[in-house]
Amino acid sequence: MRPFAEQGNAWAQGAIGALYDNGMGVPQNYYEAVKWYRMAAEQGFAEAQYNFGVMYANGEGVPTNFVKAYMWISLAKAEGEKNASANLDIVKTLMTPAQIAKAQELADEWWEEHND
């Protein structure tokens, strides 16, 4: 799977992220998980966007950042990721209205930039 991921295959990148995230077949390493999730998320792979957002929400491999968590999870929700809606509601309860507005602004900017 790694050769496909290194060639830019978003599904393979997301899958490698999940392996590192969960310690399946490799030592658990949140920093490696974030690296692979980020690559796939930036290509619009919804499952990776969701997982990347959860990493931000939990502070695993990255500093806790609810604005970035909300941004990535909301993008995943827009792409139809089934777990995103409920978790977006949870993250939202931890944020101020200004943080939510900023996260939505960032998500809108990302969406416009990547969906021309």
C-alpha cells in the first residue's frame, strides 16, 4: 500500500494513517498518522478529513485545535462521511461562536480553493 500512498493515492494515504493511528501492524504513532491523514485530507478524501479533524479535536499528533477540528470534520460531513455529523456537534459544544465562525470560514475557503 505504501508505494501507492507515496505516489499520491489518497485512499492508500488514509489507510496508512489509520494503521498508525490504531497501531495495526505498525507501532502506534499519532505523528505518522497525522502526516498520512493530512496528505489524503488535502486531496478531499472524506474519511481522512474526518480522521484528521478528530486528531485535532483530541490533540493526538497535533496540538488540540477545535477550529481546525471543526473545519476538517465539517468538510468530511459535506463529502458525506457518516460519522462526521455527530462528532461535529460534539466539537461545536467545546467552541465559542467566534471559533465556530472562523472554522466555517476556513472550511468555505478550502472548499472554494479545491472545488473549482
